[in-house]
Amino acid sequence: MTDAARATEAQLIRAVGVLALTAAVINVVIGGGIFRLPSSIAANMGPSAPVAFIAGALAIIPITLCFAAAGSRVSTTGGPYTYAAAAFGNFWGFVTGALMWIGNVVSGPGVAKALNQQIAQVVPGLGEGLPRAAFFVVLYGVLVAMNAFGVKLGARAIVVLATIKLTPLVLLAAIGVFFVDWSLVSFTTIPSWSAFGASMIMVMFAYSGIETALMPSGEVRDPARDVPRAALTALVIVVLIYIGVQVVAQGVLGGALKGHPAPLAATAGAIWSPGFAILLATASVSMFGFLMGNVFGSSRAVYALARDGYLPAPIAHVTERYRVPLNAVLLHAGLGCLFAIFSEFDFLITLSGGANCVVYVAVAVAAWKLEREDRRLHGEPFRLPGGTLAIPLISVVAMVAILTTLKLDEWVAMVAGLVALVLIYALLTAVRGRTPTA
């Protein structure tokens, strides 16, 4: 990192502790997906739908350990981008960071569209035409405002939103288990490998988000200690909630779960009639919390790329009063708003999921190299269990296996995006006459 980049990074305030960082991870991971995915997974897997979430947990656990290891050894803002740059240099850092940002800038609008559909159940006029576009403009305007007045305000808002969204989900899983008809749930059968593969893509999207929440490392008080604790604590909470609500939904609704537009609300309503409205409201809060975390975390990836010379320098400007990279926030939110207005949900989710899997491969390999070279901050770093190689290798194999389930057109989109990124890097290098320094 250049001296100018270090000076820019030093302007950020390290105000995010373990609680706020854990809440940020939960907020981004538990977004809108879990309120809709149980019905989609059930359509593929039938009574065995919980198996997909268990398999997804087994795949995401080693990835989270790699994030904990890399995050405890690299403290600058940027998350996976800075991990890859620290381990393998500027080119791979740029590719990882740009791909990560693309995945996040399209996932947010997908959730925003789902939020619009939820609110349109109460206010039908917001679901189409100009009112729908105005909804997205107002939504992203609110998100920018909440991020513009300092990292402390954004962090506190994330903690509050995480509490609001978690309470009904935890209650649904904890109380709903007593209403489960276990003959409607299976943990031992899989309809077909193709159905299982299709479900895994959806489940990995549901589990994704840690890469976004850990981007503001430059604003974490003690990264060597706080990043591993927050990542692992959030993972345990998310896995228990996901498996719990899928089992309860499957065991309460049975065949009626397949294709249901509001599966968790319907499950809550079947147990207790007011629960339907409560879960619909919770879904809206959860989606807003996801978007808050998406703008808060992903804008820091834009900031980091500009800080290191990959994007115009004004994007890395940090406001004097609130110490926030406001231009990066505006750029990320502005693009998100445009995608929400003009793009389709399925395209956004597919592109985001594939990009995240590739980023996870990069993080796993970076964690291996950083630990092998014993890179460290001031505190004692988190060490991968089982030695330096085992967890990263398992992570790479798991992500490659999931990526093989993508369709040809999805692969074409992924490869085209990567080629475009390489061309942008080459152009920046030629214009500046040197390689930007990370």
C-alpha cells in the first residue's frame, strides 16, 4: 500500500467491535433469502429439503474458517480484496475485489426487488411502473443517509436490525419444533443429484454475505481478535436458524410448502394465526437490514479499489466530519438502484452466487498462503485447525464442486466478466505506466 493510501486508510475510525461486526455478518447473511428459499428448496428436494441446508453448512464452515484466518492477519479495509492482494499481489487482488463488488452490487438489488414485492402486498400500487421505480430511489436514498453520518450510526443501526429480524426467526424455530410432523421430514434421502446440485446453488446464496460484512476491516477495533470471533459466532447462529426454520416449515406445511410465496409467514400462521403478519413484517425488516449491511460493507470495497489506484481517486475521499467514504457509498448505492429498477431477479441472484463462489476460492488460497508465511498483525492471529493446508483444500474442493452445477450460459457470463476485469486492469496499467500499488 502506498503512503497516500495509508494516509487515507488512517482517516477511518476503528469503532466496530465484536458485537457490531457479528451483527453485521448476521444482517448480511440472513437477508431476504431465508424468507423465500424454503419453498424453492422444498420444490427440488421434497421432504429432504433440510439436507441441503446441512450440506451448505458443511461447505460454508471451512470457508468461514479461512475468512477468520485471513481476516486476523490483514487489517486494512477491503476484505477478500486485501486478503488476495496481500497474498498474491496486485493483479489477483484487483480481480478478487472487482469480482466481489460485482457479486455484491447485483445481490443487493435482488433483495430490494423482493422487499418491494413484500410491501406491495400491503400497498399494491408500489409493485409496478413509476411508483415502483420511485420506491427504489427512496429506499436507496434512505440507505445512503443512514451510512453518511458516521460508522457508529451505521453499526448501531445494524445491531438493532439484526435483533428485530432474529427474534421472530428464533422463536419460529424454537417453538415450531413442537408442532413438527416428523413423518413429513427426511434426513436420509435425496431425490436426485441434479435436484441436490440446483438446491446447493440456492443454499450457498443464502449462506453468502460474510465477504461483505468483513470488508470494513479498517474500521474494526482489533481485527486479529474481533474478526475470528465475529465470523465464527455469526456462523453458528445462522446455521442453527437456517436448519431450524427449514425443518419447521417442512414439518408443519408438508407438501404445501413447495412453491409457496411466503413460506415462513405461512408456517407461522399455521402455528398461530397472527404469526403470518408478524413474519411478513419481519421479512421486510430483514431485507432492509441486508441492504443496510450491503451498502455499509460493499461501499468499502469500492473505496479500497479507489484507495489503491484501480478507480478514480475521488471515490476514496473520506468526509472530514463523519469519516465516511461517502463517494464510494453513493456509487455503490446508485448502481444498486439502477439494477433494481431495470434488471431481473433470477439474473442478479445467479450472477451473485457464482461470483461469490469464485471469491471464496480466492480467500481459501489466500488464507493458506498468509498462514504458511505467518503474516500477522499486532495480536496473535487465528490459526486454521488441522494444519495450514487441510481447511483451504476442503474449501476449494467444495466451491469447485458447487460451481460445476452452473449452466453453460451462467459460465459464459462469469468468464465474460473475468475477461472484462483483466482488460480494465491492463488499461489502468497502460494509462498510468505502472501497476497500481495495493
